[in-house]
Amino acid sequence: MNAMDKIAKGASFIFIGILFSKVMNYLYRVILARYLGPADFGILSLGFAILGVIATLCLLGIPQGIVRFVSYYKGKDDNASINGIISTAFKFIVPLSLIFGVLIFLLSDWMAITFFSKPSLGLVLRVLAFALPLMVLLNITDKIVVAFQKVQYNIISINIFENIVKVGLTFVFLLTGLGLAWVASAYVFSLFCGFVLLFWFLQKKVYRLEVGSEKRDVSKRLFKFSLPLLFTELFVSLLLWTDTLILGHFLQSEWIGIYNIAAPTAMLVYIVPTTIRIMFYPVISEEYAKKNHIVKLYKSVTNFILFLTLPVAVFLILFSKEFLGIFFGADYVVGYWVLIIICIAYFIFALVNTAHVMLFVLKKTKLVLLNTAVAVVLNICLNIYLIPKYGIEGAALATGISLVVRGILIFIESVYFMKVSPFVWRSVVPFIV
């Protein structure tokens, strides 16, 4: 099976799983939006934002290193090095996540009142503190399985099983009149279920870690590659959550809820790039390790993303009001400009998705860090300036501009290092149509 066939086969299965996951997550948001209302949904969204940033900090950038090195050593049939990479990840990250989880639990009320002036956020944070170690464990296990290109187990465990548990429990809790703390508890329990199942698949179906047979020197390589990515991933997390966090400081929780319905809806345009990237990264790393020619594969995958992403973007832009109104209710239609602005930005960023992966493959992690740092600083400054003036539309503009700037930097750098553009002349055809 050639590299493009591997990506196509894996991506088709992933697409089904991600589509199911998106449907379940949308059902989850619909349930939350309609049963909680914008105010309580805004509080929950703020809790998820804080948890997401801290989880990224705990991961130390290592998940990307796992995919890079496990797939690389797999290409060289070096099991001792694979064992070393995996054991290093678990030994360093899990204790760190436990420490941060305790800190969130103890400081929850202080953070809620001091930074956001929202006392009800404290209880949500105390519950979500238990989710932090589970998020970290699930992320590490997920990336190990991805590196072995056995993504069907990720789909079953995370996209399907975890989402079914989350949506089912949340619906039952809200239907019986239980509040935010129980909704947060349903999220924590779903993470636990997803991790247990995926770890079982890892041990039984993918790769059994052989304790005592790992190479020790690979730890240095992993950290040398990953530590710049700690800041990169932290900046990416801030890029995703800065708007919500700054909205939480300036505006009432109702507006946070509306924004966190419209903005994730815009990310539907990113389904295809996300699907393909999951398989593209380990496959292109393995081909690069074998010193195979990768330019044709690089171009083919890039243009495949373009052809499949453009129709989704056009649909969301043209029917933004109708989409929000039908699925989430009239209270959320006011966020339609947020949907349009962020959708355009994510479409542009989707076009450089493969170029971004190539920077990782070529070990240009410091450059990736610089790109993300520029985008984050720009995002924070624009959010602080635009939100007081324009509210949620200002947050969308800040996020959108930051994503586009980051995409332009990635494109220029990839052309410089690869000596080739990922696009071909037929790339203009979908735009003409």
C-alpha cells in the first residue's frame, strides 16, 4: 500500500468517526444551549477554556513528539526507542497533571472571583479539576495509537464511546433538573470511559510497552523536539481560548455562551483538514524517514483538502443565521457575524494545514513556535482592544486576523524550505465554480 493509499484509507475511516463526533458534540451543545441558556452555558464554556489552557501546559508539547518519533522509529523497526519515547511521556506528564489538578481544586473560588467576577465558576472548576489528569492520559494514549496508524481504535474510544457517554449522561442530568456541577461531572466521567477503552486497545491491539527494554537516550531527543512545542501548543491553546477568557473578563456570561456556540460552529470547516492531518503526519514522517520522495504526496493532499473544504465554508457563510437559529434557538442568532468571520479565517488556515505538518517533519519546531507566538500576541492585543468596542464581533475579528497572519507565515516558510508551493494551477478551479 503506497503512502497516498494509507492516508486515503485512514482518512475515510477517520472522517466517519469525526463526523459522528461532530454530530454528537453538536447534539451536546444543543442540549446545553437549550437546557442551560446562554448564561450558564457561558460559565461552563469559561471553565472548559481554563481547563484547556492548563492541560496544554501539562502536556509539555510531548504529544506531537510522540507522533513524530514513534512513527519515525516504527519506520526503522526500533522497538527499544519506541519504548523509551512512550515511557518518558507517561513518567513526566502524569505527575505534573496531578499537581495542577490539585491546584485548580484549591484555587477555584479565588480564580473565579479575582479574574472573572463570576462566583458560580468556582464550583465548575472544582469538578473539572478531576478531568485534568484524565485529559492528559487520554491525549498521550491517543497520540501513541495515531503514531502506529491504528486510528480505528481512537475513533471507537474517543469519537464514538466517549461522546455517547458524555451526551447521554448530560441529557439525563439536565432532564432530571440537575445543574452545572452535574453537567461538568458527566464530562469528567466520559473522559475516564474513553481513556480506559483506548488504553485497553493500546495494550491488546496496537503495541504492548515492554518495561525495562527502552532506550534512555531517546528522552533527550524527545524533549529537545518537544519543549519548543510546549510553548507552541500553549500558544495554540491561547489562540483558541483567549477570546473566551477575555470575553469572560469584559462581558456578561450570556455573551460568552452565544460566542461559544457561533465560534465552534465555524470550525466545522476544519473537519476535512483535521481528518486528513491525523493520517498525513505519521505517514509523511515515515516516508521521510525512508528517504522517499514526498513532494507529490504533499501537493496531492493539500489540493484534496481545498476541494473538500470550500463547499463547507460557502454553506456556513451563506446560511449562518438559519444554522444557528434552527439548531440552537433564537437567542443565539445574534452571533451570526462571529460564525462568518471565524469561518473565513479557518478556511484560509485550512489551506496551509499540510504546510504546517511539513514544518514539524523538517524539525522546524522553533519556527513553528515563533509563528504561533506572533499570532498569540496579536490575538491578545486585538481582543483587549476590540472586545470593549465591538463585543463578540470584536473577539471574532481578533481571532480571525490572528489565524490568517499565522497561516501566511506558515505558507511562506514552507515554500522556502520545501522549495515548492503545495498548490497547483487547478487549485483555482473550485474558486471559479
